Amino acid sequence: MRSLDEARAVCENHLPGLLSKLSESPLADLEKPGNRGLELFRAAGGPGLVIPQAYEGKGATPLEAMQVTRAVGAAAPSLSVASTMHHFSVATIFTLAESLRSSGVEWALLEGIATQNLLVSSGFAEGNPGQGILSPAVGGVRTEGGIVVNGSKRPCSMSRSMDLLSASVSVPGADGEAETVLMLIPANTPGVSVHPFWQSDVLAGAESDEVRLTDVFVDDRLLVPTETGERGEVDELQTVGFMWFEMLITSCYLGMASALVERALADKRVSAGTAADLGIRIETAAQLLEGIAHQLTGRAGDNQALAKAMVARYGAQEAIVDAARGAVEALGGMAYIGSSDVSYLAAACHCVTFHPPSRSATSNALAASFRGDVLRFE
């Protein structure tokens, strides 16, 4: 499939050798806990993908990052999901480094991540403004020089391979009202522990287990406050992070569905009409996600940009599920029975609907946005 081949070429340019190394292992092996995916991702320089070249990174644009994620998703679904959490966290750090709130530490962190190939996990409720950064799952209390944090994040991808953990924390403010801060801490910080959580075989290779924080001290220098507007809109730092997440996580499933559609297009029994329908659905999803990438490239980070990104995510989500279902039907029952890859990819594609924020959770906010209000999550 031409567009998937183009994505693979971009991946090879930025992460040379990764796809060929992944192809040496059966899909079933790459999807098991303890697989080689993250090891190969490190070896190819994956942690530095979206970090600017000035800070020793690969300097991939948002569009290129989306294409790389699509290519990886077609080859190793669990790796695409796990690495998305890293890229999302790093992109948020990069946005912070460019903001007026930057302390200068952020640039050093980016360079360290790129040069040392460090993996950064996400302790946010990825991309869900209502239940994520604005309502953290972990809480902290202020102490001299920082805060002490308690709580847990589950699931937390890359939980067993992460070098650093990024997360949002609720902390009582001076006026008694809770305020939200972002933190970034080493995974080996005392009080950080990992516990089994993920029970499904689907995407088990993403290491999405529980990370607990028990009396974890976080230095003030690794904390950044977040803000909301008077009408409930999120600030630019959070908005850009949400947009990166929605684009990348959906691109993972675009890759999985693309792998199924590619199989169908190669099957001579599939009619031209069916092939065209499958191509239209998969390219619809791709173009919607490319729209988010262009917004990020143009540094759009306001409330209207967030609303457009959410619409693109849900539209792409529907197209991905439709394309996967159509490809499986076109391939037929024997292909489904005869290849565990087909049934696995079909099951994995449907997980796109599980990532926050869900359609039902945002219906009121989107309806209000379409009527002219800001996109406000309760």
C-alpha cells in the first residue's frame, strides 16, 4: 500500500533498521510481555525522534512522527502504543521548554533523553482533560524543597522499561484550593514501584501495568504549574500535549488497520470496488490525523485547535474500525482462521475506542463547541 510504504520510508530515514529488525520476529512474539521491541526502539535512537536536532534528537516534524508511528503500528502494535506514551511526554516537555515558564532544566532533560536514549513513560490519563491533567490520579503535599507524592497510575505503558516518569499531581495551593503541577522523576526514585495489572493478551507487549508512588519526594525544580482560563479552557501547554497524544495514539491503530488493508489489497480475490472502499476509509483516517500534524507544525495551541483535533481523532477512529472490519471480511474466514496475525490485528484495532477521552465523555463539550462555546471539559 503506497501510503504505508511512504510511512515506512520516513521511519527508515529517522530510525534506520528498526522495521527490518522487527520483521525478524513473528508478530505474536513482539506482542508478548518482555519482547525485544523497546530494546530495538532504543537501539534505533527512537527516544530522540521528536527532540530537535539542536539537542541531539532526530528532529522529526509532527507529520513525520505520525508516519513513523503508523509504520511501527503496522509492524509491532504494542511497541507503537508504548513509544507513543514516550513521544507524547517528550513533546509536552519540549512545549514547556519553549514557554515562558521554562526554567532551563527542560532543555537539559531533552538533550539527556536523546543522547542517553532514555524512555519516558506517561503517568497522565493520556489526553483526557476531564480526567487527566486537570484531575490527577496522584496527589502531593508540599514540603521543604518540593512535594511528597502518593498514588498510582494504571495502566502505565513502559512501566517496566521506563527511565523517567512524567505525571500530573494535585497539590493544595496557598489558598487551600487544589492546583495541578507536572512532574518528571527518575524511575528508580525511592517509593516508585511496578505491579501487575494488564490481563489481556492484546497489546500485552506495551508493559501497561500499575505504577505506584509511595511517599515519593519530587524536587521543586522538576515541577511545573498548569493553568485553566476563566471559562474552563485548558492552557496551551496542556492543549498541545492533548493534540500530540490524540494524533499519535490514533496513528498506532491506523498502522494496525493499514496492515490488514494491505493484506486485503494484495489478495487478487478482492474486487476493485472493495479495495477502493478499504483504501478510502484508511486514507480518510490518515488525512484527518495529518490535519492535526499540520496544526502542531503551525503552532496552533488554542481552544479551537483542540476542538478540531478531537473531531479529527473521532473521525479517524471510526474510519479505522470500519477499515479493519472491512479488510477482515474481504480476506474471508479462512484467512482469519489460518493466520493468528489477522485475528490479532482485528482485535487490537478496536482498542482505539478505549483511549481517553471517550466519545460519550466529550459529547456535551463538543456540542457546546459546535454552538460557539469554548471546548470545556467538566
